[in-house]
Amino acid sequence: MVNEINQMTLKVRQFSEERDWLKFHNPKDLAIALALEASEVLEHFRFKEEGDRIGLAEELADVLNVLLRLADILEIDIVDFFDKKIEKNALNYPIEKAKGNNLKYTELN
């Protein structure tokens, strides 16, 4: 999986470099783009219970594209931090307290 994410990151970087987009890919603008792409995922559910699967897949790919580019620009090892965050979440949401409810970790007894 790490190798696949690294390959995807390289593809996104190459795509951007070939188009001379580095000047547009600063952290602020990429963070804005990430929020905008995520909102496009929401559009597929507006006034519907289910969204168009192909359209959703394309929007999710756009979110991943921008996320990988932002992590790359910031030199963040997203796989490493993903693993660390899962471990942290496991501590914050122990199975015996979190299973079957959606309370925030600060509200779990």
C-alpha cells in the first residue's frame, strides 16, 4: 500500500510539473482546493439518499489527488501519519466504550 501511495504521489507531482502548476500549488490554495473538492462529493447527495456512483468515484479521486499533492508539497509522509492517527484514534475510541455509538471521545464514559 505504501508503494502504491508513493506511486500515486509521483503521478500527481509529474502531472503538476508538466503543466508548470507549482506556482499555484502552495499549501493555502491546495487546502482550499481540498475543501472545494470535498464539497463536490456532498453535491452528489443533495436531495438524494444515494449519489451517482461514477460521479462520486471521480470526486473522491479528485479529493485524493489534491490531498496527495498537499502532503507532497508539505513533505508530510501521509502513510506514516495515517498509521499514527489510527493508533491515536484507537486510544481515544476503545472498542468497549465506542462500539455502536457515535459520541466524541471526550463524551465517552
